[in-house]
Amino acid sequence: MKILIIEDEVELAGALHRGLTQEGFKVTLATDGATGLELASSLAFDFVLLDVNLPDMSGFDVCARLRTTGLATPIIMVTARDEVADRIRGLKGGADDYLPKPFAFEELLARMDAVKRRIERPSGSPIQADGSVSVGDLHFDPRTMVLTRAGTPLQLTVKEMGVLRLLMESPGTVISRTEILRQVWGVEDDPLTNIVEVYLSRLRRKLHALGPPVVENVRGFGYRLTA
């Protein structure tokens, strides 16, 4: 796999180059936006790791210009600018993910894997190339963290959104209470808690206020999305 790093911080660029090379990647380094643009446009890469604060132009501009040329190569922006507005700007500009500095090298690898899996989803998957999820009249855009039903935005809590996204990613599949606890709350099954039931009850009320029931309780097994 070929990686293009566009990063002007010598120490970080060197660390990324060494780490990715040790993982078996073929790495090319550019230290300014103009060089990065030329390399990304003329050579084939599997990933672009793009800094925002480059000496000659903004990484946001580099990303946008690459996308306007039709380049579909996955782009992960790596930057010390971690404001929500910056993350949204990067994602709306065409980046596939946004990783604030400082970050663990293992997290970068995990995010690259996640982007790769998302892009390689089989046809018919509810997960789109841009990371959004659509099932029936439900649509979730992780770039803006907005969920809509039939075009109407729903106000959900972070956990409610996490539960619904889990169900949306596998429509028609029964997701167990244990799996919901693990994926959304990060804990193993606890028979003494009813937190899953409480959140599913709230979520179903909000969803079903805007249309027919779409979240089904499969008693004794779990929940599934039927939209």
C-alpha cells in the first residue's frame, strides 16, 4: 500500500515515515502543499495523510483542489487544530477522516483501517462512501452529526445516536442487548442494568413520532431496524 504524507513538521513527518515503513507501507513525503498536490495528482496512492498548517497553502485548500480534480484517494487530515468547526470544514471539504495532534500511531492505523473498510463496503450497504448511513427514510451524516427522518432533523443524545447508528449499519439484523452495551457503552453485559432498554424506549418514541415504527423489540433476543 502506498502512502503520501504531506507534512512540514520534520520530526512528525520522520516518525510517520518510519512507523508506516515498518508496517510495510511504501511512503512518499511532501513538505509543502504545492508538492503534495503535484504528487497526489500525478501518482497513484492508497492514502493521503494531510496536514492543515502547511507553509504555502492550507491543507483545507489542498484537499478541496484534489477533490475537484476527481481524485478519490482516501484523505486523512492530521492537525493540531481540533476545533469542531475545523473538523467539519475538513470533512465537508472532502477529507475522509480528521485526526487531531498529538495522536497515537496505533490510532492512525486504526482510522486508516476504518476508512478502508468503509470504502470497501459491498454494494447495497447502507453505509455510503462518504461515511453517511441511509436506511429507508432515515439518514445520518457523521460529518455534521445530523440525523433526519423523511428530511426532518431529530434531536438525539450521543448515546441514542450511537444505538441508532449501530442498528442502521445492519438493517434487519437483530442486535443483542449485550452487543449494544459493548459497542455503545464500552462495557460487557451487566444483568443489573436496564440502560439499553431505557435508551431504546426514548429512541423509539422520538423516531415513531415522525412516522411508522421502525425499531422492533425482538423479545428475548434484542432489537432490529425494520425500515
